[in-house]
Amino acid sequence: MTSNATGSKSDHNQNTTVAALVHIAGLLFGFMAIAFVYLATDDDFIRKNAMNALHWHVPVSVIAIVVVVFGVVVSEIAGVALAVTLAIATICAALIASMKARNGRAWKYPVVSQLL
């Protein structure tokens, strides 16, 4: 009976670790890695975190393309400033979401959670 309780705790720890890594994977590999995890897992907590990460990384990827075009067409300095701002916001949001997931909470990213 004790082994079941320990196994359950171990599964929960593993789920929170994978959920936390989903947010970091978005930083390193983009939204395709998050989509792969979302489709590959059947764990509700991991799927919820992956969906939250997708809700952030997909629009941010589109915005990044717009920023690049803006930087090329309008102003390189403004494009670089927007790109740096977007990168800092993405890193900060992903790290916060990763820490929340590690603590067992599925954190919704700001701004985009209200849009979807």
C-alpha cells in the first residue's frame, strides 16, 4: 500500500517536470516541439501546460515574422528593438510558466489567454 502512494507521488513529480520542460522546449525548439508533446501525451496536466504554451508561442511566432518584415521594410533599429522586447517577454513568460508547472500549476500566459 505504501508503494502505491510513492508511485503516485513519483508520477506527479514526473508530470510536473515534463510540463515544466514543455515551456522551455518552446524557447529552444519553437512551437512545433510543444505541439508534438501535446499530441504525444495523454496526461491532462501536461496537455494543459502544452496548450497554454501553444497559446503563447504560436501568436508570438507570427508576430516575430511581422517584426522581421517591419525591420527590413521600415526601420532596422525599430525592428531590432521590437525583436529584443519580444524575446525578453517570451523568455520571462516561459520561465514563469515553467516554474509554475514545476509547482503543479498550469499557468496561463498573459495577454493571449484573454484573446483565446
